[in-house]
Amino acid sequence: MSIPQHTHLSAKDADALEVAPGTQHENLEGWIPQLASDEETRAALEKAFDYRGDVAITLKSGKKVEGYIFDRRTGTALSDSLVRIYPANSNKKLNIPYSDIAALTFSGRDTAAGKSYEAWVRKYWEKRQAGEKNIGIEAEKLD
């Protein structure tokens, strides 16, 4: 959709132009999912991959790993699927097969909670309607 240069949009009009709404993120902080079935394990690890905070993984061996999941590889079985994690206490990346995971906890604070694109647009239009000039398109710091 093209907008003529001289057109002034209200916040409501700008929202109407949004054709690809942002992803709705669940509040997962503190959640301990049930990992009874393969489907539950896969679903929980998919949410962990999308989570913007640290998770704690308890392995079947009893070892705990806490850190940020930055990648995952899904195969046909849990044994050939894995998560890749930056441990909080190390610079070494770890690969952990789904089949080795006994428990998962969303332990870290979600650093981007409440900092959605929609919230940014709302703040932008509030500033513009208040008459502010030179409003930048800088993203807020996550922390």
C-alpha cells in the first residue's frame, strides 16, 4: 500500500496499515513444563528456543545446565534432535540431545517482556502527537 507524502496518519490509521502483526509471546518465566511424551518435550523445547531468557536443563544423568538456547535441530526422534545452548558459566557452546533431557525450567527473566513492536509504535505516536520532533527509530535496550 502506498501512502502519499503529504498524508498525516493518526496512531489508529498507522495500526490499520500493519499487515504483519508481531508475534504474541507467552509469559513463560518460571514455567516448568511437563516432559512426559515426545510431543510435550518437542513443544517445550520449541518454546525454550523462542524464549528470550535463560533456561535450566536437568539431564537424565542429574547434571544441570543453565543458559540461553540459541539453536535447535529437530530430527525424526528425540535421539536425533538437539538444542544448542550458551551455558551461563562458560563460553563453550553445548549440544544437548532432546533424549538426554529430564526436566526444563524457564529460569531466567525474559529480557524483552513488554518491549514489543506494538508498544514501540504506541510510544512513537504518543511522542509525535505531543509535538516532539526528530523522533528516532532506535530500539530500546533489552538490558
